[in-house]
Amino acid sequence: GEICAFKIHGQEMPFEAVVLNKTSGEGRLRAKRPIDCELQKEYTFIIQAYDCGSGPGGTNWKKSHKAVVHIQVKDVNEFSPAFKESVYKTTVTEGKIYDSILQVEAIDEDCSPQYSQICNYEIVTTDVPFAIDRNGNIRNTEKLNYDKQQQYEIMVTAFDCGQKHATEDVLVRVNVKPVCKPGWQDWNKRIEYKPGSGSKPLFPSIRLETCDGPVSSIHTTIELQTNYIGKGCDRETYSEKSLQKLCGASSGAIDLLPSPSATTNWTAGLLMDNNDMIFKFDGKQGAKIPDGIVPKNLTDQFTITLWMKHGPSPGLRAEKETILCNSDKTEMNRHHYALYVHNCRLVFLLRKDFDQADTFRPAEFHWKLDQICDKEWHYYVVNVEFPVVTLYMDGTTYEPYLVTNDWPIHPSHIAMQLTVGACWQGGEVTKPRFAQYFHGSLASLTIRPGKIESQKVISCLQACKEGLDINSLESLGQGIKYHFNPSQSVLVMEGDDIENINQALRKVSYINSRQFPTAGIRRLKVSSKVQCFGEDVCISIPDIDAYVMVFQANEPKITISGMDHFARPAEQFERGVILLPDIRIVSTVTKTEHPVDSKEHDRANKPVVLEETLHNLDFCDILVIGAELDPEQECLELDHVELQGKHLDATNSTAGYSIYGVDTMHNYEQVLRQIRYRNWYTSATFDRKFRVKCSELNGRYTSNEFNLEVNILHSSNSNFMDHVNHMIVEPQFLQSVHHPEGSISAVHNSVVPSVATIVIVICVSILIFIITLGVYRIRTAHQHSSGDNEGSKENEMDWDDSALTITVNPMEKYEKPHQTEEESEEEDIEDEEEDTTSAESDESEEEDEEEEEEEEVMVQKGDKQNATRQEQLEWD
């Protein structure tokens, strides 16, 4: 009737039931070990009561029905919140207010909703422009500024609903980036270029930022702007004649705008840019070309070439602006032929005379081109093959868009006037005057009668020495299309991949092949157009404005040296005397030497080093100092055969001799060395003075003035001086006394003939004495050694046996072998001395037997070592 036990049915329940009162059947359920809510929140199991009717084997229990026990474990707030990440990072763009920059998240390991939920987050760091909500979303409370602060670091904590906060705060790092502006990044505005450095990349690390825009293709134009330099780019500033010779143009071009000089004075009154022979016309000047410069009647074939820079015509009503005009000198205003600009059109007028053909024929040829009014330099060539007229502009062919026919001009005997920059109105009532003035700049205006130019020559004449370049076309990649304009000042590239365009632009270079380029800046403009996928608003890429700074080249110093004074008998001048037999032209540049180490840097006098350089000259003048040459009795001469095969021409006048054309210093030297001075009436002349001066780049670099004095020796000294001068000026002797520095032998400075005679007599006496002494010594030496020469020289080698002893059987005789190749140096020298004094001729055969016997005795009496050397075998 009593309750003895309670039993729990279930797998390893952490509970046990104990009987408190057997009679009443009261019991208690208790935990066998600590219970953890985080491991298990609730338990359900079955319990039964047992009576005390159990025997020893425990088999006779009586048990109650089963009761279900359900236990819930109550939570204790034992855990603190912990963040999922150790550090949170994010990047935001300046100038924007965000709803949520990022979300932080903490967790709590407690089992109950009350203690396991995070009820709040809090920013611990003070004075930061950020706030956080209950869900952990961080936002900025004000617009961030990249320039003000580029990064923020804030500490955040979390609380569970039992108000227990996290044991460790978490770091949140917010990076601020500037507003993304589409455009080119990582390029320098200034690019420095040293002359002679070849091809230099303009943007070696450039890249395009599109701010993740959906780009489908990119079109980029790189433009080198050089319209303000000389003739629109760095061209060799040689004269037009020199350039035409260099380019292989046919001869006969007449320069209508030459540099002003005594013979070409019609350009003296024009405004001029001295640097590049450019003439500026401001609508007030015209120049008359003198009669005889250009033939009166041009044939059906001729060429007009010019450089022109022209802007829109001034004034509301544009008038004709004359470049070149051939009109009536008096009485009438008829234009026979003319080249002019009218309303940004280039017009060429050519009126035939009645005597050639009385038919209606082409007379006006019009070209409409934007370049005529773009204020930039262009090269124009008008090729006339009547009735066809072709225009080349910058090497490209243009046919006239309009050709107007007209009747021939009525015959008259009125003289014609050729003008540049305006047209001559000879038939004006009050006073003949210029009209139709030109506004702009002209250069190198030439007319070539009877010939037209080839495309190849035209391209060469307008070729530019500087431009854009691509280092490696292969490396541009397959997806890039590119195009250069003829002068290589504009490069257009197109591609659909941003990285390919970046790589291609990094390979674009600037190159200047002039040896002495024009220093200064060259502007660069890179403009880009971007196309986008779909119908999105497309990206606008700002232009790049940069410039290339071309440094001044080291200026060359051209030095002329040679014999600057000589005297000759009068008879030689009648045949002609070479003026400059040993002239030398050297060009040097001064370069700064960079010290290798710091110790050297401290030392003084280390800054510059002279270096010889080779470049072309474009003229050398031999000027007569004093009275001009009298053509009745004297002249300067040059065989024109000397100019063949060279790019050189020459002109002769009473003022001197001029050689011109772009050619090497060596070729100039060769020609100058052939110029002769002749005087066939010497009695009136005692001396003549000349000056030599050379130039490069049309006078940009000039040489020193080399002065030469020539004395004419008359009868009293003539015979003797003839002999002496002939000996002194023999070419072999000149080469031996000439030094690069231009030092001159003493004889050249002899101004007074009497003093010269005394000096020369003494010198010749000493020379004869030295020669005699030399012959005597050689003769003596030969006698002492001819035994050696005949016996041992052909027999054996000459040995240096100072450390070698060879015993030879003295009884044994040897036949003479053939002469060995390795004879001693002393014997060779003796042979040479004998040759120079003509003392060797068959002497060995003519010597008598007594001399041979004496020499044999001398050999026997010599020291043993020498005797041994005489009898040695030839050794390998």
C-alpha cells in the first residue's frame, strides 16, 4: 500500500524523481546536473510510480499509469552581444546624403528572445557626421567632402534587450572618394622635348575614366597645333631655291619674294618676319617685280608655288585680294594673269592674247576651300598645262569647281607690270596706283616658266619636320582604327574597348627631325567622343590641353681655318693661284658635362665639353676686301665641273664669289679649295685681301670671318721666290704643317720680302747641312754593318738571346737559306735610310774585297755573344 519509487522513461534525461513520503505517495522531481537553456530549452518525458510489492528479483512491482512531464528551462542573461565582422569597410562618394551607407550586425548567444535579440546599436565615437538606427544601418548626417577628410574611423557598440552591451566595440572605416568625373587621368600638361631625342611618348600612363558608364565606342582626335611657328610647322628654313634643289625640283624657279638685298631690293619695303623669310601684308603694301625677272610671255606650261596664311576678308563687302598680278603698266587696267583670293575662294586668271588664238577659252579657275580662310599656313601649287589648271594644297590635288571662259585680250603694245600683294592699276585717271590689296602672310612665292612640278616634288617641298608618331603600329591592337592627316599633325583613333584605347594613346609620340629645331611650345589638343549602349545619356569627356616644350638646341660654332697669308711671284697669278688650298670648316657644339660622382661635382671647371658635329651649310661667300675686282685685269674663277653631283650653285661678281645650296661641309671645302684668283696685269697690284664667311639655315648660324691676304711678288725677288714658294706650297708639305687649330707656318707670315729671303736662306742652309750630316752618318753606319747585312742578314734571324745560350759547332758550315721575313728592326731602318738618300743602289755589289776582309776581321774580334748571334741557325 505504499509508494516506493518513481521511474522516468526517456533517453538520459538530466532529471531524477525521489520519494518523499511513501504513505502519501509524495515525491520530488529534481535535476541530476546543471541545466543549460542554450543547450536545450525544454524537456518532455514520461514518469510512473511503483509500489513496494517487489520481491528480491524486483519482478512483482505494481506500477501506476504513465504521466507526461513537460519542463521549460528559464533563460539567464549570461551572454553579451558580439559583432559578426571584426572590421567594417565601405566607400562613399562626396557630396551625397545616403539612407544607408552600410549595415553592422551583432548576435547574442542567449536562448530566450528577451536576451538573445539586439535591441539597440550606438556610435561610440563622438563628433562624427554619422548616425545608426536600431537595425544597425549607418548613414551620414551631412554631405562629406573629399578635400576636407578622405577617411572616417568610427567605433560602434550593440545592446541586447536585457541592456547588456557588447564586450568589444567594432571599427567601421568609411572612405570618401571624389565625385567621379569622366575624363582622361594621369597625364602631364607639359611635355619636355630635347632636340635630337627622336620620338618621345606624349602620355605614357594615360587612362580614360568613364565612371562605369555603358560605353560602346570611343573616338579620339590628337592634334598638334603649330600654326604660329614659321610656315605652320618646323620646316627647314632654307631659301626656296635651296629647298627646290634638295627636293629635286626642275631648275628655273624665279623667287618673287626673296630676302631683300642689293640685287633683290623690291621686297625691301615689305613687313617681314626675319626668322623664316615670311612677308606680312596688311592691306597697304604691294611690291613691283622689276622688268626682266620674269619672262614677258609665259608658255602654256608653268607653275606658281607659295606658302599662304589667310583669314576671312575684312569689311562687309569682300574685295579681291591679290597675291600675284600681271597687268598693264600704263593706259589700261587689264589683268593678263593673276592669282587672288575672293570670298574665301582662290581664283587663278589667265587671259590669252589674240595673236595666239581668237577663240572663246578658259580664263578663270575657281577653288572653294575652307583652308583659304582658316588663318593657318598652307602650301599651294598651281600647275598650269593650258587649258588644264590643277591646284595642289598641302600635297593634295584639287580640281577647280568653276571654270569661266573668256575672249582673248585685244593686242596692244602696252608694257606689263608684275606685282605681289596688290595689283597695279595703270589706267587710273588721276594717278596710277595699287589696288586690291592682300591681307595675310606669304612666303616662298615662285614662278617657274615652261615646267610643271611632279607630285613627289610638291610633297617634298611642303614636308613638315615635326609631327605625331606612333612607336609601334603592330602594338595598337586589332580593335583600333587610326588615320593621320598628310602633315602628321592630326591623328584620329577609334575603338570599342577602353583599355585598347588607353594602350594606343600611350604609344602616341612627338618627333622633330630637325637638327636645330625652332625652340618654344607646341600646343596639343586631345578631344574625345563616347558612344553608349542603349538610350542612356552619354558621357561627356573634357578635352586635354597640353603642350610640348621644345628646348633650344646647342648652337653650333662654325669655324673656318687654314693658311691666311701667302706670297707668290707675279707670273703665277697670270695662270691663276688657288686661294684656299687647305681651307677647313669645322662645326662644334658646347655640351654640358654631367659629373659621374659627387666628388667630381665639387670640382670647378667641369661644366662644358666641345663636341664636333656634322651638319649642312647653305652658303659660303668669298668677299673682296677693299676695292672691288677690276674685270679688265683680275677675276675669281671656278671650274663648274666641281659643282656637278653636288647640291651647289655659284655666282660670281666683282665683289666676290658666292657658293650656295644645302650641302655638306666636306663638299663646300672641296669646292672652295678649287677657287682661283687670276690677275693678268699684276704690276699695279701688290696685295689682295679676301674674307670667307659661311652660313647654316639661311644665316641663323654663321661662321667666323676668315681673312686671307695674298701678296704678289714682283721682278726683283721673283726668280728666287718662285723656287722657294713652290717648295713651301707643295701639297705634301702643306699637309704636314697644317693643324686643325689653324696654326700657320712661319713662312706664311712673311710680309716683307727681304726679311723672308734672309729667313728662308738660313733655313735652307740648315736643312742642307742636316741632310749632309745624315747622309754621312748613314754611309758610316752602312760600312760598319754591310758585313752583317751580307752575311748574317740573309743567313739567320736576329735573336734576343740575353737569357738564352746556344752552342753551335763552329766547324760546321751552312749554305745561305732564303732571306727570312723576320729581319731585325734595326736592319729595316737602315734599309729605309739608304732608300731615302739614294745610297742603296747596288752598293753591296760595288764594295771591294778589302772592305769585306776588314769586316770579317771585325766580326772575329767581336765579343763571343755577337759571334754566336752571327752563326745561329734559323729557328722555328
